[in-house]
Amino acid sequence: MTSARCRSVLGPRVGALVSPGLTLLLSLTAHCSHPQAEGFSEGGLEASGADPWARANAVLLQDFWCQPASQLPREQLSALIRSLASQQIPLKAWQLSCLANLAAWLDLQGDFQLHPPDLLLFYNLSQVREADCRAFTHRAAQGDTELLANLPDQRVALRHTALACLGKPHLQLSASDLRILGVLVCDMDASSIVTADPHVLQNLLRCPRLTAAQRTALNTLLASGRTQLGPPRSWKLEGLQALGPLATYISPHLWKEIQEDVRLDFFRSMVIACREGRLSRCDASRFVTSFLESRANLVCSRPKRNTGRSCVRGNITAATLQDNLFLVRYDCTQLESCLGSHVLRANLDPLLQHPLPAECQRIVKAKLTQIYPRGIPEDQLQLITSLVYLYSRAEIDQWNITSQDTVMALLASDVALDNQTEAVLQQFLDHNGTVTGALLVAMGGSRLCWMSPRQIQTIRPSEFRLAGALDISSCPQSRKNILFAKAREAFGGTKTTDAYYRFMRPYLGGASVEELQHLAQANVSMDIDTFTNLNPSVLQSLSVSNVTTLLGQNVGDLQKARSHPTINSWLRGLNRSALGKLGLDSNLSVPTPAHLTSEPSRTTHPVPHPAHTSGLQENSAVAPASGSPPVHRGYLPLTVVLPSSLLYLLLCWAPLSPTGTALRASGPRPLGTALPQGSQAHRHHMQKKWSSLVELDACPA
């Protein structure tokens, strides 16, 4: 069954292209990926077993890793890239950046029309022929530019290249321009949006968020009547619904211009979407706040207590809460006066399915405190996820959390604040709970940033291995150091340096100078996304030779990330000669836009070498906890073929030598599957200091 599924991904033709040596290499990959699959035995691959190529190819597609892919001949790598596009396999930034360099090394960029749009974002733009510029931009603009979070110069160069492709002054972006620019419009300034053809709405629909200036520009464009919706007074329900998430940015002033019946019908539809989970908390909060503010200040300020105000709208009942216009009929003051404790206790879930404004949420919390003065019962905790952010550490300490399901619900994305993580988790641990691999995956890597050092130490190495690769890029440096030490404890016995690097890659932000120098000697060809997350102080201790060897074929990506604070700080310590060796000029303050070429130019990269098979020296560097900067929560992996931790336990563990290093393995090295990892769309708060491309949307409380 597995082999049939995998075979449908690439088909039989890809396997037919492979040399015998590479067949053995990828058969080992397949064996490490599916050790218990039918057709495999402890002695190796049975001749009568299922097609190993189906498994190997699926691993390459879903958990792409540059080291084995770098050994593919040109035709096979081309087939792999085309399969990624045809099957729409999502890759992460660290995978895409090195794959783009492999494609450039084998001169495959010319086939960009058949490549994944996300991959085009990472291509060397100077190799794009002028004749292909528009087609390349149109294809690349279908990708996710958030993947370039750690490559600010590449993102700027992409926008400059796209505008240069249009080949004329851009006082006003036409409909044809907008079709080419796609998601790149999300990086345009507000004035470009206001003056653009009304079809710009289709582009803005793809933006993950809008800056304050872009929101104002959007409202100006909508109010002008130039869009297909016409003047606001003529808008229909269908037109508002066609705006999708853009409707959540409509200003209170503009809401007043829309006919009452249309407004109310749309409000009903948004409440339904919220109840069905089709609207995020941020979008729902932003919409309801703006909408109610437009209705004669129905969204009140903090209600005054003990004023003797009575319930004038009628007591709230279970039937009242089924009304999708409940929030229109009951403002925060009336909610406080008309909601009785008995009704609240019996109908807490229906009430909280409404997108309550922040002030109304505080009123509900206050009433719950009156009902449960000794803390919210555990069976109610999973119902109040939208209110959790309001609770203090002292209030959380009153909760009795005994179920892992409760922890998962409270620490899921968009629920508890980051700095509530430790308190919630501690209540679980105090009631004999344990941090399992499943819990770590459910919480996401960013939650690890907010666990106390003591809580991190309670994680058993076996559970850490089961969790696999967690995205901890948003963690403060002190936590990265602690998590690196924990990862060393979990993965330090890996058989080979090659496999060790695969498991440790997400945690290298806490690595020491000695660790990185050893990896450089092993020719791991670190991707630029991982490199930008290294400890900045450690990076300062690395020489140009260390960095060049560590990055290997990816060293050219320094140009794409030169404005990143970690990279920029290191580059500023180099002299002109050292910068020249890296292919960089001495002006590090301004991103260098790419220049189109009339003919393609092939960039030469060093071919990556196989990694050493010796283990790494033990590193016990642990730093104390520090302050906690704001971070963004991670997301669960999109594709998991088999838990990488299970592969580790079955095939990638070797006993430690007396010195604490892994014993050297004999024979061919198994190539482990890349570990599942959370979305990297969210980054460390430091980026706010250097990235003016996208202003993060502050979700109303």
C-alpha cells in the first residue's frame, strides 16, 4: 500500500534513470525511512519485496535533503524538481535555498516554468535572461514570499527585478502588470495600491497581512467606488463575501456607508464562519471590533461597575445565544447586566463561539471567577481557550490540569500567550504529567522557548527524539543553548556525522564554535536559513575559511542575506579583501538589486563532499534563562511520512564510546529521513528591527 502510494508520486520512470551505485544509496534511504515496511527484513532488502524506489523517491520528495540530492545526475535532479512542482510538495526555506543552488550548479534554472514557484524565489536573479523576465516573475509571484523571511536582500531584489521587468515608469500598475506581479504586490507601498488598477484586490487577497498604511490604502480604494463592488452604498452581500479576509480590514467609517441589511447579513455570515473555525481569532477580533465601532459606539469602553444600570435588552437565554446577531443586539454593558450565572454555566461554549470583543471577554471572565472562585474546573478549561490570555500566573496556578489533551488545547496556536506556557505546563507537571513527544509536537517548537530550563530538563531524551525536528528559531539565545544541549543528549549517539547533522540541524542555534568547526570539516553544506539562526556571538568567532567551508555550495547565499542582522554583524567585521573572497562588496548597508542578463550565466559552486562518519565531541554548553521576547507560535508539519524519531531509534543509534562520542559505523552510511519541522513563516522578534517589507499585524486582544 505504501509502495503504491509512493509510486504514484514520481512514477516508474524516475527510478529507471538511476545508476546502480545511486540505487544502493537510495535503497538505504528507503530502508531507513520505512524499516518495518513489507518486503524489508533485518538482513536487508528482499528481492521479492516492494519497489524500494517508490519509497526512496517519496522520501526525497516529502523530506528533501540536499546531501543525497547533490549526488544525483542532472537528469534525475531535473525529474525530482519537476515532480515537486507537479505534485505540489511543500518544502521549507532551508530545503528550497540549497535546492536552488543545486539547480543553478546543474544549469537547470532555464526550466523554471516546470519548477515549483516557491523554488524560483530562491534562484539567482542575475541568471534570469531578460527575455524570460516576465514569465519568470509571473511564475515566482505564485510562491510564498514569507519563505524569504531570513533572506531580506533576496526579497528586495525580487521586487526590484519584477518592476524592472515591466519596463516602464510605474505611476499606475495596470491589470496586466498586476497579473505578472502576483503576491509581490504585498511588498508594494500604499501609494501603489491606491493608484493601481482595481484588480489589485486579487493580489491583496494573497497577502498574509497588511501594514497599517496598506490598510488605509485599501479603504481609500474601496471608498472610491473604482472596484467591481462599486460605491459602498451599492454593495451587495456577495460582493463583501468576495473580498474574503480583506473585509476584516474595512474601517468603521466605511462600514457606516454600507446599507444596514447588507451589513447585518454579512455579520451573520462572519459569525457562522467563526463558529465553524473558518476565521482566525485575529481576523475575527479585527472585524468585530471595527464593525461594532461603526454602530454608534456599541463597542463600549470598560463598563462602569455598580452604576445601577439594568438589563434593557432582556435576559440572555440559551435561545438568545443561538442568534448570529447576538453581539449586535447586546453590547458589553448589556452583556454584563443580562447574563446570569446559571445561563453562563450551562451555555459557556455557545457564548464563546461568538467573536466577543475584548471588553466582553473580560466581563465573561469576571463572571466565571464569581462562579468558580477556586479556579476553573478542568472540564471547562478546554471551552475557554479564547479567554486564556486574560488569566494571570496566580489564576493559572489555581487550575488542576491532569490531562495532556487539556495542555494541548491551552497551548495550541492562537490560545495562551507565550509567557503563559510555563505556568500552564507546570500545573500539568505538578499533577504527575510528563512531557511526551506527542505533546511537544502539538505545542510546537516556539513553546519550548517559554518553558523554564527546569521543565526542559524533565524531557526524556526518548521523548525528544520522538518529537523530531522542532522549529526553535524564535527562541532567545539562552533557550537555544539549553535546547541544543538537550538535543545533544537525545541525538549524540547517532552513528554518523551526516545523520547527526540531519537530526541536530534545527537546534544548531545553540551550537558552540567547536561544534560548528567540526561540522565545517565534515562538509555538511549548511543552508543559509540555518546559518542565519546561529548564535551571533559564536558566529563572530568563525573565520572566513570556517564559514566558507561550513556553507559549502551555499556560500553564495550570503549575498541574499547580507542585511540580516546576524549576517550583517559578521560581515562588518571583515576587511575589503575578505569580503571580496566571499563575492561581496564593501557597502553592506544597502541591498544590491539583481541585474538581468541577455544570456544565462552559469555560477560555479563547489560540489559537496560526503560527510565524515565520526561522531562529534560532547558539548555541554548550557546557558541560564534570560528575558522572554515576543515570539510567534509554530505550526504542525504538513507532511510526515514516518516519525523521524522512530527511524532514529531503529537504525540511527550507536553505543557511545568512553569519550562520549558515537562509535564509527562501518559499511555504507544510512541516509536518514529529514526530520519534520514547523512552519518557518514566523521568525524571531529581531526581524522587526531590519525588515520593513511586511509590518506584522498586531492582533487585538
